[in-house]
Amino acid sequence: MKAAEFQRLVAHLGELTPEQRRALGEALSGEGDATETVAVIEARFAEKGLCPHCQGEAQKWGYAAGLRRYRCRSCKTTFNALTGTPLAWLKKRNTLAAYGQAMVDGLSLRKAATRCGIDLTTAFRWRHLLLEIPAATKPKALTGVVEADETYFLESKKGSRKLGRKPRKRGGKARKRGLSDEQIPVIVTRDRSGATLTAVLPAVTTASITTALDQVVAKDAALVSDGAKAYRAFANATGRLHVALVASAGERSFGTYHIQNVNAYTSGLKGWMARFKGVATIYLPHYLGWHRKIEHDGEGFTRLSCIAAALE
């Protein structure tokens, strides 16, 4: 394990208690990728040390399949550090760290499967197991000046047996020009501290924007958007300050208010997504969560932190 990588992981996990340090020491008694993976798994569990079934106190209860087992003092159930997480029952743990690096490198499924020596279906399953929690993770609040805009991704039914239309080349173009039912709207909302929310919308309507933003955008925030009526209606209905910039009228900014930060993020997101040559719409939230994780963690997004994120 690289020293710098391990230090970043420890910093990500926070301050470790003596018990947590002992758990790490036990897990790191061997060598190799499997040991790294076990160390991450055990350290993440040691942060809480609670039964996943009833949140009771856990006590050590031997080992099985390379992981420490625990027994709940309250409900008497036995479990390991993966129980109740997306990685429960995961096989081939010795390959998981290498797969985490493929995630860091942003490889396609086929390239990740080839690099790690696993089946394509395994690569697919692991990707979405690792992205399940990041996809559902949202900032607690967007505060201050909050910029919002929407972008669009071409609808994709990749992997579906029932297209309902003629198939097209992966990453191809829509049949219709401009916006249409072939385009999937994604709202991108970002405050000046860098906290970011991205979410797939069923449509750009007041109802869908309210559902996406009402619990995240602070009540005293200043919402800055383009001239779409749905943003204004949302702000008016919820009592938030709203600044609308109409690009067609040449309005790029109003004092310190602009949407340049959110536009820059959107540009980076679209460029990053292009490598996958079309993402199945059903899995688009997972890829949005993956990109948010990369942007948030920066250099701290490593193969080990990628695994740790699936255990939160």
C-alpha cells in the first residue's frame, strides 16, 4: 500500500480510536490488495462498531472468509463488516482494490474487466455496487449564492431488450433537432463553496424542480438561474430570493450574480461522460454520483476511498 494513499484514506475516515487502530493493525498484518481491501472494510466498520440489524453494541466473534465476525450483545445476531452494505456477499475481494483503481481512472466496463481479469457482468455489477451510496449522497445544504441550470443527455436504453424504437449507434445523435422526448434533463445546482447537487428530472417543471431542490437549497439562499419559468415559480412558491439571467437578452451577470460556476461544472461533467459513449438512462444517477465524488474528493479519490464510500 502506498503511504500517501493510506494517509489520505485515514484522513478521510477521520480520527481513529484505539479500537479502530487495533482493527487496522490486525487487518494489515498481511500483504497485497486483498489485505488493503480488508483493512478498509474493517476500519470503516470500526468507526461505528454497531449491529447493522438493531444498532446494538458489537463484540468480536471470530473470523470467517477472511473477515472478522461480530455478535450483537442485544439481538445476538452474528455478522461481519460488510453485512447491510452494498458489498455484502461480495466475491473475489482480492480483486476489488484493482477495480477501485479502474474506477479512479474512469475506465469503461470492458476495459475495467480486462484490466482486472474479471467477467464483464462482474465488472458491471461491481460498478453499480460501488456507486449505490455515492449516487444517493446529497449535500446537506446549498447555501449563500446557489447557481442552477439544466443540461441534457441523450436517452439511452443500452442493455434493454425492448427499445421501442430503431437501435442507434452508441453515443449517437437524436433523430430530432433541439430538445425533445429523446433528451433526459439533469439539474445541476452548485453553491460558491463547491457543494454540488446533480439529479435526473422527469421534466423541467416547477414540481420536479421543487422536489429536487426544496430540501437542499437553504431558505435564505439566493437562487441564480437562467430565465426558465420553473425556477422563478419554485422560488416564489417557497419564499426564496431568485435572480434570473436571460442569456438571449445578453444577461450574463447581475452584479456578483452569475451562473458561470455551474456552467463550468456542467462542461466538465459532459466531457467526462463522453468517454462512456452513452450511459443507460436507468443508471444515469449512478454516474452523476460518481462524478460528484471525483469532483468533491479530488486527489483524495483513490482506489481505497472508492471502496470505503460504498460502506458508509
